[in-house]
Amino acid sequence: MGIRLFSNKKFLIFIGIFSGIASLVYILEFLIKIKILKLLLSLLVMIINLKIPDIIFIIIVLAFLFWLILINRKLKKLPLIDERKSKTVPEIKEESEKTKEEIKPKKEKKKLVLTERQLFILAPIAESKDMLSVSALFEAYRRRFPGAYRVDVKSIIIWLEKNGLIWHSGTLKSDFYYTATDKGVEYVSEKFKKTYAKSNSSY
């Protein structure tokens, strides 16, 4: 048996140290070639030559940058809050109804245009200081429009009442009495003013 100068373990350690030194020399040689070592050495010399105020300033800048990075990470981790989810169901419905009302075009109120027969019933009610009965209105209506029926007058009265021009003010002996509303009086007065203006312009 031969004498072993080195055990297997020591031999492996020696090989590892040798390869590490060789690698380090190769890296240093490579760094010298690309002039990075000179830059690192010059940077180290510059850091050593720094004065205390400069060092404090650099520390403050680095701390501020570090703080910005931490804040940015925290903001990314925060879940996005849906404003619609945070609101209650009635509030969401109210908002949707408001938006619908804003989207819908506002319809202009159509001006009432009465026929001759409708105006014939409305005019005496608006001009009278007292209530007028359906019977009295029918008698006058039949004289103006021969062959008319009571139902014709009733249908006109129903239409005038629905449009807010007259209102049912009382009942006496199974006969209905009506009075003109402010709207009805205004309509009649405007109608007659226009008629009077037209008749004057023709002269």
C-alpha cells in the first residue's frame, strides 16, 4: 500500500480553493479590461472623500426613495373600492331614476285647443258668477246646434273637467252644477282677447 499525502476530503478542499482563486483572478482581469474596476475604485474614493453634510443629504434622498417604493407597494395591495357597491339599494335606484329623467327629453306641454262646441259650453260657465247646471247648458246648446243630444253636452263637460277647465261644484234635484276653474277663466279671456284683436285689425 502506498502512502497517501492527502486524504480525499483535503484534496477536494484544495481543488476548490485553487479554482476559486483562479476564477477571482480571471474576473479581476476581465473587470480591468472593461474598465469597470477603475470605475468602482473611483466611486469608492469619492464615497470616502464625501463630507458629513453630503452623506446626510444622500441618506435623506435614499430614505425618501425607499419610502416612495413602500407606499407604492401598499397602494397596489389595497383592493379597489367600488362606489356603487358601497351605496345602498335605494340610493342606486334614486341615481338611476335621476339619470333617466336627465336623458329623457322634456316634453313641452301642449296648449289646449278647444273646438267651437267645447268653447260654447265653457264660455258661459267661465263668464257666469253662479254655478250653471247641465240642463241650462243643454238648452242653450240645442238652440245653437239643433238636433243635439244631452249626451253631447255631457261628453263635452267630462272633457272640460278632465282638462281642469271646470269642476263639479254641486248637485240639485239630480242635476249637476259646474263652475269654471282659474284655468278655464284664463282660457276664455285669452280666446276673446284674440278674437277682439282680430276684429279690430280688420277695420
